[in-house]
Amino acid sequence: MRYWEGIVIHHSASPSATWQGTFFNKINADNIRQWHIEKGYGDIGYHFVIDRDGLVQAGRNLELTGAHCRAGQRNHKSIGICLSGNFQHESPTPYQMQALLILVKQLQQKYAITKNMVELHGNVVGASTLCPGRFFPVSYFYSHIN
């Protein structure tokens, strides 16, 4: 089992769904995987993706280094979790937040990750991003993890 030192929270900075002519297709791990492969990452950069309905999907294998945050060597040290949507323009859904809190607590317990090592992408020293966006409920999130 790989040793992880932290968790980094992201948003996909994309629409939460795309119009497919007759229906909306929710953005999920498969969509993000394709985008990342097109960028040359080889696979999806995140270890988990949480869609707007709160469905947690596996991304990159947890035994592999991520491709989600170069700053502070977080790709090598931290598990990347991405919520679909652009939280510069909208808030995560209650379903996403509930699923995120459950997942983070499970990962904290499994890998002995303390609260101070659960970071928002934009708060990682050296990262120059607004991720996970201005509408991500920071205080709520941190008040509900250990």
C-alpha cells in the first residue's frame, strides 16, 4: 500500500454537464480522463471524482502518483479529489459535499492524514490557481473534518 501524506481538493473548472442534443450528460471521471489524456497526462490526474449527484468515481489508481498539483510536490505526496463543476460560478451540490466529507474522512483514517494536510488546491504554497473556486464552502468543509 502506498503511503500518502495529504489530500488536495479540486474542482473541474468546467460545466457540471454538457448538452448532447437531447439530454444533458453529467461531467464525470470519464470526461475528465479524456481531457487529461488529450493534455498528455497519460490518464486522469485525480484519484477520485465526485459528480453533481454525489457519485464518487475512481480516477487514477491510488498506487500511482497523481497529476493534479505540482506545487509543493503534492502530486507525489497527496491524493487528488475533484468535484465536477466550476465553483467560480456555482456552488457544489449538497450531495457532492456529503460525498466529499465521507471520502475525506475515510482516506484520513486509512492513511493517517491529519486535518492540516487536507488542502484546497489554491491554498497549496506555490500554486497559482483559484481552485476549487470562490463558491466552495471552505468553512463548512473544514468544520466537518477531523
